[in-house]
Amino acid sequence: MRIGDIEILPVLDGTGVEVAAEILSRPGVEDPWSCHLEHVEADGTLRLPLGGFCVRTGDRVVLVDAGVGAFDDGKYVGGGLLDSLAGYGIAAGDVTDVVFTHLHFDHIGWATHEGEVVFPRAAYRAHRADWEFFVAGENAQPSAVDKLSPLGPRLELFDADFTVAPGVDALHVPGHTPGSTVYVVSSAGRRAILLGDVAHSVVQLSERDWRVIWDVDPEAASAVRNRFADEVADTDDVLVAAHFPQMRFGRVVTVGGPRRFIAV
Ligand SMILES: [Zn+2]
């Protein structure tokens, strides 16, 4: 995807498989997936791409999220992120910045590998609220502690919105997790919004009230999701999330019908 002078490349690491009805539901509706069968496999599972997005702006190479890593638990399988980058001619040493939308295990996998920093030249940044929730707090998750602790002081924590690189802005949108952050890429009057896990399925952009089981604050997460979907509706701005099918960008359209996501 090209936004003005900036290029955004989907970087696939692997795939996760979940039973659709177990992770995404619509309150008060018995079988909401029956109206959206095109988004689920015949066996009722949802295939979730795992990975991140590489943003090339000027001389900066910004990786937004780092996939699940060299990992296989039968449901989530990763390992391809560095090869995906290499396919674009990008080596680990070329990456200047690594930023995270949040610190769930499927977004931090290549932060480090076996205790070693994967992107040796990169500045790493994450929102302080997620660090406190997933790494430093009493309910810390071992996956986050293992992957992020080896970064030591190389990981900078932020607690205010900031500009990551020219045309790439970090925007704090708590809900899915306390430190959830979207990255807004802007150039030449157009925008692409990298949603992180503000949405797990494109259905959540069409319908207003679907919920995923992993939202720490479902009400806030829903408000954030609808805010972005409404904000970009019927404009040239595009949205994307790592877990969207084929990691494809899309527009939100309301003309001639209900709000819906159309891949571009
Ligand atoms: Zn995720």
C-alpha cells in the first residue's frame, strides 16, 4: 500500500486458528456468524494472519508489531517474519524502529529471539500502560516478560502520543489493552490507520456491537473501533489490522447501504 510518499508492506509471520463463535460474538444474538459465513472456514474456524507492517518513510524503516515469533502451539504457528521482510529486500539490520500496537504474545514474537535482540539497530518503543499491565504488574504474562525483558533499556516506554517518524504518528487508544496504540500513516492528504487489535475481523467494522473475548475493556474497545470506522467512512483513508484476511487494507463505505469494509 502506498500513501503519498510512504510505503506500507504487510509482513506475514504465520497463522492462528480459532473457533469463530468462541472468540467473536454479538451480545443478544444467538448465531451471529450465520450472516457472515464468507468470513469463516467451512468448519467454523477463523484463520488469523499473524505479523506486522513495515512502513518505509524517508530513510526510516519502521516495523509496527513483530508477529508471534518462532512459535507453534498447534493453534498459532509463526516463524516467517524475517523471511517476509527479506522478500522485500529488508534485512533485520535495516529496521530503524520497532513499535508495538500492544504487548499480546502474537505481536511481540520477534522483539527478541532466544534472549537476543532481533533488530540490532532499531529503537524499540511500547506504551507504558501495556508494559505495566503485561510485564511489570502482578498479572504479568510470561510470554511478554520473556520476549521483552532482554531488550532492557533499549525498549523506550511512551505515555503520550508522538511522531515515530515523518508521517507516522502513534495514538493511544486504550480498550483492547490499557496501552493499545494505533499508528496513523499520513502523506499527501491521505491516511492509513494501522489498527492493531482494535479489530480482529472485518465484521467488526461493518457491525457496531461485536466483541472479541480478549478486549480488556470491551466498552472502550468498542468505542475506539466505531470511532475509527466512522471517521474514515466514505473517505480515501484506509484501515488495516494484522488479523484481517490476507492482511489486506480496506475502506469503510456507507453509501447505498449499511457501514461495510471493502478491501482495496
Ligand atoms: Zn493479536
